[in-house]
Amino acid sequence: MRYDSIRPGRIWLDTSGKPIQAHGFSVFWNEKEKLWYWYGENKERTDGKGNIWHWGVRLYTSRDLMNWDDRGLIIPPQPKDLTSPLHPTYCMDRPHILYCEKTGLYVAWLKIMAGEVSQFMSVLTSPHFEGPYTFVHRIIKPLDMDTGDFCLHADEDGKAYIWFERPHFQLICADLTEDYTDVTGNYSVHYDGLLPPLTREAPTYFERKGKRYLFTSGTSGYYPNPSKVCMFEDPHGEYTDLGDPFIADRSHTSFSSQITSVIKLPGTDQYIVCADRWMPQWYVKPLAGQIISGMERHFKDYQPDTSPRKAAPLPGTEQRHRENTSISRYVWLPIEWQGDKPVIRWRKSWRPEELA
């Protein structure tokens, strides 16, 4: 299958004709190889009727951002080991990988949800992006906190950060250690005290002209909601909220998507926002708004638990999953600018060359 344009929200096949399975994903440019890498959660065996949440982390590569070759699993599942965070019954989400110049290793952080141990991270490293990866921390709770959706970033000087949702009431920014495998203890709190569906999750970081930006979504399960974007200079300083970046979105659902990655085209001032459309059958339906209103009522008297959350053993039992995320699609759209604010408009189809 060959494409001559990007078609947001449509089924996207790889070059072998199979649906691309890389959700909760990141996309980055390999300058040496002149190649794009797209990696994310592989849902090829998820059906919403059994106990499989994921089947590892899958990698695709492309030279034009439209046509993607399947490079296979870079972090495979461990289906025979219920004591492993990578067992496919546990909820492995949003893999993020940084290259650490100091150690010469690629460092992968994974969000894991597994029964009563609640939400935590796993950290793995490899000398090669394609793996194999080995555990550094099987279960880690940064700052002794539960951890939700997250993102990573490393500055040019090597200093790195993690942003994560502290369910369901804060967004945390924490410094990573020099080897990127842990946090130092220095952190700051943002979007404090918000309850679902206003709690900020799915943080997505990017930079432009000395300004730092963070896209976030609200918290309403798989039902889409309005996004926000904030701007700042110091990751631990003041965040200026710029509102909803989606323009002319009458559904107020971020075009029924959740942002997960931002691409900067090399040698240009052009950016692309990349998102998951988790449940395409719910696209622009009133039910989403009803669910959000229901969450507001449900969490009205919610009291956040700020006590330290120590790591606990995995439950060691199969988990049931009702969500068929294997049918999720992707929404990729160019970013436009209104002064310092990034804005996103709907396009039925477009070509990356149009932005150069």
C-alpha cells in the first residue's frame, strides 16, 4: 500500500497492507539515517473480549511520513511471566524513549497499570534503539507517587525531564538523573487541584523559538475532550495557559482525538501534531459530552490521596479488558500559529511537502 497524502482519522495501513499498530506513540527524526521512527503500543491481539491489553512496543520507519515500513517489536511482551510488567494482561501505555549521551544507551520509560499496585513506571535500556531492552527498574514510582500519562524531554545540554499526571489532581514535572533512569527528587507541581474531567493528562512537549509548550487533554477515559496548550520558559516555573488549540472544532473533542506527539520538520519552522483517535465509532457523538458531565458529578467530592505510594508486587493474575483499542486510528495535522499560540485546523488530507 502506497499513500500520496496523510488522511486524518482514516484507517492507515503500513507498506505491507496491515493497519499500523503503534498507539500512545512518539515520532522522531533519525538525522544520521534520514529516517522517521514511529513507535507505540502494539494492539494487534487486543479485541476487548479477553485478557490482552498490548502485544509489546512496535516500530515503523518512513522517509516521507506517509508510507511506513513495519520493523517489528522493539520491546516484546512477556506472555509467559505474570510477574513481569510486560505481561500482555497488564496495561502498558505510552512508551517514551530518550538517548542518553552520557551512557550511550537508549532509555525507555513505560506507564504500567496492574490491579491493586495501581499506576507505576518501568524503565529499560538498550545500546540500540531497536533493542533488545533490559530492565533497570521493573516497578518504580517516581517521588513515591502514582503515575499516569507522561512524556520525556532532554535539553541540548543533556538535562532531562519527565512530566506525568498524578492521578487525578496534579501534573508533575521532575528532573531525571544524569542517566535518565530515575528522578533526582527535584520537582514542581502544575495544574494543581483539578478533578476529572478537568485533570490534565496526556502531556506532550515541544519547543519553538525559545518557548516551551505542553499540550494536555482532560481526563474522561476514552471519550475525547477539549485539549489545552500552555507555554513556559522554565519547566519548574510559571505555565501560561493558552486555551484550546483546536480551531473550529464544534464538537469540543479535539477532533475526537488525544495528542501524543509533535513532529518538527528538519530545517524548517513547521510542526505536525500527532494524535490517537481511540474509539473511532464515538466520533462527534453527544454521548461523549454526557460522559464528561457524569465524571464531573462522580468526582465532585473526590479527595486526592497525597500520601507516599510505595511499590508493590504485581497481582500475578490475568486482567479482563473490555476496550478494543486495536481499531484506534490516527489524527495528524499541521500546526499553525496565532502569535505564540499553536493552533490546529481540520484537513481531510494533506502532504508534508506543503509545509516546507
